[in-house]
Amino acid sequence: MKKSTLITLAVFAALLVAAVAVTTKKPERGITRLSYAEVKTDGVDRISITGKNPVELKKQDGKWRLDNGKEADNAAVTRLLDSVSKMKSNDLVTSDSSKYAEYEVDAEKGSTVALYAGNAKVAELTAGKNVSGGMAVRTDDGVFKVTGLAQMMFSKANGGWIEHRMFEDKPDEVSRVELKLAGQKPYVLVKKDNTWQPEDPKALPAGFRFDAEAARSLASQLASLRAKDFEDKDPGVEKTGLDDKADTITFVVTPKPPEPPKAEETKAEEAKAAGAKAGDKTPADGKIAEVKFKEGEKVDKEDLVFVVA
């Protein structure tokens, strides 16, 4: 066998051993990972976002609001919190601070998001630019690529965090629409027996052909109106055209009464309350003992008062 052949075989054997060693070695310890799985976002009541689109969000009386008091888009805030709690990655892009600007996670272009529960900061990260399949996120350990995220979830331009829905009313509860259109006689549309009709057919504009389905659609659209954009200050009548001659549309809502409980449920609740008042206990077989009271006697159950006949 030639000397060159022996050298070639030796090199091949060395490469084979190295390849086996690499593919069979144990996982490396101390791998840098990003994870906020332990963060409990249900207790978060303040969100501070600094950077190119700074904003302060606070939870008050169960609703999120901006620091100027305007109601925030609760769905958008919920998506942000859910995204943080589910955020995880072991794809470390870089830990070199000189490259932060490249991924837009620096002080100038990044959006630093801090979550607070009371006075305690429970999480902090900097959201950067969108990268292939996800978004760049910076923590103390460096910059990670996190899949399933987009920059717009953490950084919104002026008005992006404000609730765009103009009314909280349910479209199917609109029962009356009053229309005052410029140059026309006012008229009213009402819903009777779940069908829309003019309150006074004679008040409709000349040549007007009434369409009940169009009236229903109008009422639904009014209650579902969403703002497209916001102005911090009133720009004035010259720009808006909202003077005394502007069209005015008013709608009235009649909330549906709550559905009455079924007779069986009502009797069971009354029997439970009666048993609690009399000191009786439910038998082991699960049946409620029959308890009789004098006519007109009141039985208290928590904040409710039942009158047992």
C-alpha cells in the first residue's frame, strides 16, 4: 500500500472519529435561553413602554386606560401580555451591544416594555425589528429571535393603543334611530316586533322608498362604529365641518331583559335558602328536605331576599 494511501486513510479515520464525537456528545450545559413562562401576567396592572412610541397603560376598575384617561384597546393589551407570557427562544442572535442598532433593540429604535404588578417589576424586554419568522427581542443576555411575534404588538403610533370602538352598545339592542339630515325634514325609525319601520311614514323625504333591511343595517352599523384615527385636540369646525348644519343621527338602545330562571332552578334555589334559614341540612342522598314557612315570611340568602308563600 502506498504511503499516500495510508495518510488518506488516517485522515478519514480521524474525521470519522470527530464526526461521531460531535453527533453523540451530551447537550451543552449553560445554553442561553429566553423564557417568560414563569411571569404571571394576570396580576399586572401597569405597562410602561419607552422608545420611539412611548405610552403608559394602567388597569383601573377592570379596564385598561392610557395615562390621559382614555380607554385603551383591551384586546391589544391582552395580546401583549399573552405574548410576553408565551415568549421563549434559544436562538441567540447576538450578545454584542454594538449590533443592537442593527436589530433595532437600541435606545433609539427599540421599544422597552416593562410590566408591573403594584410597585414590583415582573418583566422587562426590548422589542426590536421584525426578522425572518419572528421578531428580535433583547434581554440582559443578548438579542434573541422569537417566532410568532411582530413589532406592531409592542410599538404603536399615536392612537394605536386607544379603544377604536366608539360605543359599547349591542347592535341588536338598538330600538330607535333619529335622523336629522341637512336640508331635509327630520324623521325617526323604530323597531317593533323585531322589524324596522318609520315611526311616521309621512315624515319620510319625498320619493323615499323605505327598506326595512337597510334600516336594520344602519342601526347595526351605528352601534358598531369604530374610529379610524384620533386627534389630541379639536381641529376646529373649518376642518371637521361639524357645525350646526351637520347631519345628526341619534340612536336609542333598549337593553334586553335577562332571561328568567327556569321553574325547576327557582324552586331548587328557594328550597336551598329555606333549608339554610331553618337550619336543616341536605340529606346524604342529595335530596333537599321540604321546609314549610308561614305565608310572607322572608328568607335571607347572601344578598338576596326570597318571600316564601
